[in-house]
Amino acid sequence: MAVDMEKTEHTHEVEHDADAVFAEKAGVADYKADAIEAENAEHNMTVLEAVKAYPMASFWAFVMSCTIIMESYDVFLIGQFMALPAFVDKYGIINPATGEKVIATKWQSALQVSGQLGALIGVFLAGPLTSYIGYRWATLFALMLLNAFIFVFYFGDSLPVIFVAQLLEGLPWGIFIANAPAYCSEIVPIQLRAPATQMLQMFWAIGSIIVGGVTYHYQFFTSSAAYRVPIALQWMFPTPLALLIWFAPESPWWLVRKGRLDEAAKSVQRLGRKTQVATGETVAMMRRVIEMEKSVKPPSHIELFKGTDLRRTLIVCGVYAAQNLTGNLIANQAVYFFKQAGVSTDLAFALGLITSALQWIFVMLSWILTTYYGRRSIYLWGSAVNTVLLVALGIAGSVGGGPAASLAQASLGLIVSVLFTLGPAPASWVIIGETSAIRLRPLTTGMGRATYYIVEIPCIFLASYMLNPTGGNLGGKCGYVWGGTGLFCLIVAWWGLPEMKNRSYREIDIMFKRRIPARKWKETVIDVNDDE
């Protein structure tokens, strides 16, 4: 009798286990079917339909992108201080060749590099911090830090103190610049990833426009207000943005990674219209990708350099590094470049303001280009045109002096700065937001931006030396140098940059795992049922 009871219990256990396995398979099948339906729905949306379905996603991407204004504002502000008469009179030294005051080359380079050194530290903090507490809380923390560090900059009264102030301000910049492209790419559907991440370049241009207008007004002031007021205006940004971001939804992708599926569903509901977005199916699509990338280990920087993630890391780092090697530093030092090209101070500040305004317009034009022509083609063609123009700038700087040569250099410098924001710059932000694996995204964007700063720091010293009258005094001839580095970046991008337009994160994961060559991505078809 006891034996029969044991057999019966064993039979029930087997049946129970079989039922559990069957239920699990059925659940996986249902969840995959929902995921496929959500992915197909995103693929079939037009850009306008995506905006209508996810209006609040567009709004919150806009808000998060505003954090970039602060780094842009200060980067351009320090660059323009090099040409601001009151600042130069206070902190400059006499140039023996001309008898005029200039900021010493070492301090010119140091001040422009100090914020980037702080940001380099900030981006390494951003990855682990965001992975642990999320995009929302990490950004709020950085905004409060920036509020405090602006005090150091405002009350600083020597070049060493200003250097330290910029270093401190760079810490929150690093968090903003690492988190913003990742957050924007995660909260919007496929068709909106390009305009949502390209907004970052638009707000970079807006920061430079504000600086251009402020410094153009204060260039005539002889008191310390000429540079104190522009510094104080930084306080316009952190607190209002913090109040907005307090109400922002967390990235549903981050919540799914943490297993908080109910909260992820609520986040999706807040990002889209209830009547047009199938919340359960959208979360299922996210779960499918997260399961593909699942690991028993917590995300770490070491993983960025292993297996297929190494290729993804190299693409993000390469695109970031190229921003400093294709003429971007001319844009960051536009006013100072125009002065060294031989134009008057008043015209140099006016051209700087015009450059910033045109950059803003051209970034918006780039939304149309990336929607219809993709990332790879725009990046390559834009980089090619910029390389040719940089060489032309070098030629203009070699043909002798005179008003005509000065205006030619100034004009080409303006064109290079503007066209950079039509092609390579905005396309870069889209590529950065799409390339990394979801699981490693905060770490990858942080590592990429770190590469940007590591490359930028020596480039700033080089750019300052080339332009400064007490240094190389090359003027427009610096176009030869940036043209050469730009050509190198163009060749590397042609070989290694894939086209990710209209690809879901699942498809991107699979294509990297299959090691498909970059030039074959466009024609490669991935079956909607594939789950490798």
C-alpha cells in the first residue's frame, strides 16, 4: 500500500512538473507573440504616427536634451572669454610682438581643458550611478551639483580658481552627456530615435547662441561685469530643469532591466497615448531584448571590451573621438578663430553669433536627412565635404595676408562649423544612442564620451597652440591639420560604421552577434522570429 502511495505521489509530481514546463512554454510563447506584434507596430509607423502615438516621449526627450545646453554654454563661454576684452585685460599678458594683451597659451589651453577633465571623471561616474539608481535620479543629482559649483566659478578671481571651478562643473556635465543620448533613445519608438537624439546637437547650438548673444552685448563693457554676468546666467538652467525632470518617467528599458515590469508598464503609459499604444505588448518587446542580453553578472566596464560588445564599444568611441578630429574645435573657438583670421573684434563676435544661429537651423534640417537617408550615408558624405573644406581653409590661410584672405578664412571657418552640424554631428548622436547593448548602454555611452574627452584634451592644446599669436600663429593653415585627421576618420567610418536606420534593438543585437560587415547591414534581412 505504501509503495502504491509513493508511486501515486511521484506520478503527481511528474505531472505537476510537466504542467509547470508547459505553462512556462505557453507563457514564453504568449510573451514572444506580444513582443513580435509590438515590434511590427513600431516598424510600420510613420514619423508622424509615432509622434501622435508617443507625444509625451517626445516632450521628455526634449526636456532631457536641455541638460546639454549647460555644457555647451560653458564650453563656448570659456572659448569666447579668450577674445573678450575685459577678461583679457584682467588676466592677460603682454604679447612682445604686438604690445597687446593676450591670454597666455598655457592658460588658454588649461581653462578650455579643465571642464573636459572634470567631465571625463563625470562620465565614468555616470555609468555605474545610472545603472544603479536610474537616469532620472542620476540627472537630478547632477543638476544640484552644478548649482553648487557655479558659485565657485562666479566668485573665482584668479585663473587657478577658475580652472578648479571649471573642473568641478565638468563632473555633472559628464553625467548629462552620458545619460541624455541613452535616455532619449530608450523612451521613443524606432521612427523617433533619430530626431530625439539629434535634439542634443540642437541644444548644443542653442547653448552657443545664448553665449554668442550675451558676449556680443558685453564685449563693450570694461568692468568685471563683462564676464561675471555671463557666468551668473548659468543659474538659469539647473533648478527649472530639476523641477521638470522630477516629474519625468524613468526609462521603461531601465525598469525592465531591473525586473520592475509593472513600473515599466506605467512608464510606457505615460510616454504614449493609451488609445494608440499597447502597453503590455511594448513591455513584452523590451523583455524579449533584455532576455537575449541576460547575464548572471552585473554590468561592468570589462564587458565593453569582450566579444561582440567590443565592436559596439569601438563604434561609439570612434564616433565620439571623430567629433574632435573633423573641425569641431574650430566651432568651439569660433570667435577666437575669426579674430586670429584677421577680422575685427566686433565682426568676430557677430560672426560667432551668426555661426551659432546657422548651426541651430542646420541641425533641424538634419532631422529630415536622417529620416530619409539614414545615418551611415549622411555621416560619410558630411565628413567627406568637411574634409575638403578644411583643406580649402588651409589653402586660404596660405595665400598671403590682406582683407580678402582674412574674409576667405573667416567664411570657410564659418561654413565648416555650420556644415558639421548638418551631417557628422547630429548623425553621431543617433549612432551613439543606437549602437550599444541595452544592458550596457549607460556604461557604453559613458566610455564613448570619455574617449571624446581623452581625444579632445590634447586637441585643445594643439588648437590653442596653432591659433595663439604667441604659439604657432597658423590661422587658417590649421585646416591642413584638421583636414588630415578628418580624412583618417572618414576612411575608418567607411570601413566600420553600420547603417542602423529602421532597425529595432533586437535586430541590432542579432546583427552584431552574427558579425555582419558594416557595409552589408542595409541589405541584411532579420526574421522577426529570430531570438539568438
